[in-house]
Amino acid sequence: MDPIKASLLKKSRAAKSETRGKLLSLFCISLIVFIVLAIFYFVASKGLATFFHDKVNLGRFLTQSSWNPSLKDSHGRPEVGALPMILGSFGVTFLAALLATPFAIGAGIFMTEISPKRGEKILQPVMELLVGIPSVVYGFIGLSVIVPAVRTVFGGSGFGILAGTCVLFVMILPTVTSMTVDALKSVPRYYREASLALGATRWQTTWKVVLRAATPGILTGVVFGMARAFGEALAVQMVIGNAALLPHNLITPASTLTSVLTMGIGNTVMGSLANNALWSLALLLLLMSLMFNLLVRLIGRKGAISR
């Protein structure tokens, strides 16, 4: 072969480096996908054993209110009703999101529309500080401040969904606020200029134009905050009361999926009904996380189409 042609067809050092980089990236992506699938398989195999191996009825598992896997009812069926934990998890999650959303939107408007410079100097460091605080610290603050306050104002023990909601509200507020700020900043400047040129006031522009354009991004932030709240374990466990009972109101002790899991998983024998039932709760948590992720993608897709 002609040496000139051979030198032209020979891969350069940059091309070889690019090929190695592509192979390394492909390996890392494949490894991540394998790990995710392995986690799904492991949790599903353990969680489904409750229904296939221990013959627990799925409908009763989701709708019964008695949780005591070591005992059986009068019909000889194990008491593995997860309804109290499901209601407790959804209760604290939705209430925390409902409470955090107005504060997040207000802080986002202040940081982007009213006083951007002051907002970046004051609110941004505060949000970053709240993100960095460990969950156990939030739990201790809730146990020392929120629980006694609820007990003083409303009576009862102070433990319950209300105390858990207050703790989760502070924990998810930075997430929802930061994503709200990003959504408001992503609204094109000419939206504001066109609204002001048509005679709208500054507040009308913010309320009717900017917020409506940023709605998909704000909803995405709310869903991410709900996902964070739904999966939180330690802080909620310290203030909710950890009673596997149907919550009759916001100030009676309750429990969540994560609190029951963290308390019980170390006190059961692998392969037993009690252990399999806890893995079923973990599978339910995993499916809820998947649902939150799908909801985020759906909101993002609808927001892209509307634009």
C-alpha cells in the first residue's frame, strides 16, 4: 500500500482518544442501567414474595388497616394491612407540598421579578444552607420545637401528621424554591416587554404572563419536592409517632412507609413473612418514586409542547 495512503487511513491519536472515551462512556451508562435494573429486580423479587410465596391477598394488603405481621386474624390470615402507612405517607407529602408551594412561588417572584440582587444575596444563601442541613437535625428540631408547640396549641401528644408536615415543609422548600426560580428565569424577556408595552402593570405582567409561562417548571419543582417528602425517613420518623394506625386527624400519632421500614427491617428474619411484608412496602415506595419521575417527564413534555 502507498505509504501516503496508509498514513491518511491511519487513525490519529485524537481519534483513538475519542474512541476510548466513547467506549468508557458506554460502559459507564451500561453499568448504571444494570445497577438500576438490578435494584428493581432485587426489591421486586423480595416484595412480591409476600403475595406469591406467603399467599397474601394484594387487595387486603392495600386496603386493610391492621399491621402486625407476626399475628393472624380470626380467619388465619396475617395482619399485613398497609393502608395506615400509605395514608400517612400521602398525607404528609401532599400537605407539605401544599404548604411549601405558595412560599416557594413568593420567594421565586421576589428573587427574579422584584429584587433580583437582594434575593441572590439574602435568600439564595439561606436556601443553600437549608439544603445542607442533615435530616437528623431537622428531626431533632421538630422533636424539640414543633412537637411541643403542637402539643401546647392543639393538645394531644404532639406527634402526628401535622408535626411531620411542618418538618417536611422546611425540608422540601429549598428544592421547590430553586426550581421555581429556574422556571421563572427561563421565561423569555420579550414576554415581559410585550406585556408592559401593551399597558400591563408590573404585577399584572408577573401574574398573568410570567407565572403562566413558568407553570410547567413550577409544577416540576413541586413534584420533585413531593418525591423528596415521600421518601424521607429519619426526620419524619422522629416526629410522626410511628403508630401503625389509621390517622383520624392531624394530631394523632401515625406512621409512614419509610418510618415502618426503618424501624422494622432490622428486627425481622430474612425470608419470613414480616420481612417480606416490609420488602413489599419498599416495592411500593419504589413504584411511587417511579410514578413521580414519570409525572415530571409528562409535565415537562406538555410544557415543551405548549411553548
